[in-house]
Amino acid sequence: MPNSTTSDPHEHLEDLLRELTPQVLGAVVRWSGDFALAEDAVQEALLAAATTWPRDGRPDNPKSWLIQTATRRLIDEVRQQQARRRREERAALREVPPGEVEEYDDTLRLLFLCCHPSLTPASAIALTLRAVGGLTTAEIATAYLVPEATMAQRISRAKSKLKGASFELDADPDRLRNVLHVLYLMFNEGYTSTSGPALHRSDLSSEAIRLTRAVRSQLPDDRQVTGLLALMLLTDARRAARTGPNGELVPLAEQDRSLWDHDYIAEGVGLAVEAFQTPLGEYQIQAAIAALHDEVDRAEDTDWPQILALYGLLEDLSGNPMVKLNRAIAAAMVDGPDAGLKLLDAVDDELAGHYRLDATRGHLYELRGDTSRAAEYFRSAARGTTSLPERNYLMTKAASLR
């Protein structure tokens, strides 16, 4: 995340432009109705600001300056295309409504637009990172280990699908659920990268937290939003302790808890308590589980019976097979490894061949004392993951049990 304490004026300017970009883009999209053209115009306005402000001085109202500059660029572009794109004539001739610049912050509307139900989760995440998060196409491509051209095409197709989509803030629960799901997936990919040499991408997880805070600032009474923010904070609080000095994975039970971010934990626990009211949703329950892990100073003091009960609620609510894996681990901690192994039998069909199922079985067989079978499952899990830190950890576990 940008460092607001730096004394470098260029970095101050970069921070300001990044903060204003989604607000400016949202205003221009709302005015023009064309996402792609608006984004091009805003990029030109940002470039103009980066060039002229250090020389001529920063305007009194930077946001207004950027919106007006982008609007003029957009009008110029539309006018140039009038001969072959008559349908944009009206947009080219419109005037910017007075007072619009100061009255609205369109960041949340822009986020909801980027998470439109017509987009796949992968496209919605990419577009959100580009338009709201301010990441370049190259940075997003690097995060997801795909060529930049591939990511550019994905983002371009997403913008095309949104042409003509309503820019109004849609309070429909299904639309909000889609927004939260995209933010949840973005955070998870940043916290535990599904592939590549690094265990996590802190820029993705930090951006997901920032955007979720923005949603909560507009919807402070929504328990699911509050629960999701609590879950992110309580999970991200452990990030510094998740890897060793050489980038190796450190499991939760073995982490140095003095390295955890206790400010995040305090804030997350408070939000989790606030959110834990009926009707309960998935994020509220997951936040409560994370709080139970984070509140104790030693792994052996973890309240596993309560965690097991919460995973039971979560499984009933979601039916997610990954939740069943976590419930099996909790059952093993409460009633012994055989109880956990028995629960895993129920997900064999749903998760056949998934490395997390093999890794969980390996862990439970290790608890049982069957080191030979544990090593076998750890090796199988290592072959199935595309994350290098996870693969190294699983192979090391298998070798240590030989």
C-alpha cells in the first residue's frame, strides 16, 4: 500500500492520484455511460496531472480538475469519431451538470459495476483491480501468472460487456453478494496464491481490504460486509508469521504469534463481535472462527470445541466441501484423528484428486501416528499443488516422516 509518511513529493502525488482515480473514473463513467472511453480519458487526465502539477502547482480542487480534464478529453474523442459513430453524438454535446463533481463519490458505484453479474468472477476481479484498485494490466497479469496480452483481452471483453449497464448503486442483496464474493476471492488469492513461487501477494490482499473498508463506509450496518472485513483483518494479521526466513510455509500451529499484527486482531475481533448477529451468513461465521484462533497466545489454548460447532453451522449454511475439510480437522482436535478421518470419507467424491484433501488426510494420519500413510498422502498432495511454497512444505513433511 502507498506510504503516506514519505517525504518524496513525487510519491505524495502518486498517492493522491491513486486515491482519486476511482472517484474520477466513476464520475466520468456515470456521465458518459461508456466505460472504455471513460477509462482512456481518465488515464490521459492523470498523465496530464503528473506532467503539469509538479511544474505549475497543484490545483485547489484536484478531483474537479481531473474530472473536467477527462471530460474534455472524452468529448474531443467522441467528436473525432462522430462521422462513424453517430450514436455518441448526444454524449459529445452534453455539458457536465453543475455541482456534480463535488456532490458524488462514485467509487462504490464503480465497484458494483465492475462486479456486474454478467461477468465471470475472474473477469470481475481483473476489472476491479484495474479500474478501482489502480493496478496496471501488467501487474494484474503478473499476479495471476498469465501473459499481459491475455489479461488485456480479458479486461477489454469485460468492459465491452458492461456497455450500457446501469451505473446506479444497486442495493439488491444478490448484487451485494456478488461484490463481496469478488472481494473475498481477491483477498484469498493475495493471501494464499494458487500458483507461483510466492505464498502470498500482499498487494492483492491489501487492496481487497481497502475496497472492503470502502464498501463498509457506505453500508456500515450490513452484517455480512462487517463480517467480511473482520475475516480479512483477522486472517491478514498472521501474514508476517506464515513464512520462514527463506520463504518456507509455516503452519498456524507453529507460527510465532508475536509476529502477528495485534492492531488488526483487535480491530477484527471487535468487528467480528459486532457482526455476529442473526441471521448469520458465511462471512460472519468465518470471522468468528478466525477470532477464536487469533485471540489465544498459544496454539494449544485454541477453543476447538467452539470452532467445531461453528464449522458445523458453516457447513449447513454453505455445503462447501472445503468447509468439510476444516470441520474434519476441528473434529480431530476435539474427538481424535479417527473422527476427522471418518468425516473426510463424505467428501471423497466432491474433492477426488484435490491436493487439499490429500494434505488433510496426511495431517490426520500424522496425528494418528501412522507416519507411513501420512507421508504417502503428503507426497500426493505435493504433486497436486501449483504453489511452490506449499509443494516444498508438503515434500518436507513427507521426508521428515520417512
